Amino acid sequence: MTLPNLLFALLIALLLGFIFHILRGGSRWRLLLYLGLSVAGFAAGQWLSIWRSWNLLMFGWLDIGTGVIGSILFLVIGDWLSRIETQKESSV
């Protein structure tokens, strides 16, 4: 993978994380969470595409289709897990 492909993949992943943050809202920390999850999901989708030889939407060496799907999955699952509140049990 060349440097321009890597930068383009990073741009797409960060854009997806930013759009998800606009739709879901939250603080600056949640924005950082979404950006990290999006990049990790895009990388996982790209790795899965290379490992299984799946080609969904190729742009040079970059498979944008599986990267976007991985990014969206990581964002939805990460957002759901980050909003779970723990309940403290009283010792009465």
C-alpha cells in the first residue's frame, strides 16, 4: 500500500467518524472516540478484505467498500457500548 492510498484511507475513515459524531452528538472526548473507532474499523475491514480476498469497491489497492462497512460496524458497536451505564449496588 502506497502513502497516497494510506492517506486517502485515513481521510475516509476520519470523515466517517466526524459525520457519525455530527449525527450522534457528544463532547470532544466522544469525537476522539468516534475518530479512533472509525480508523480501527476501516483498518479491520481492509485487513479482512485482504485476508479473505473480497473486493467490494476497489480504488487502486484500497478496498473502500469493506473499509466503510468495518468502520460503520465499529462506530455503531462502540457507541452502543460507550453508552451503557453501570449501576452501583447498595450495601444496605
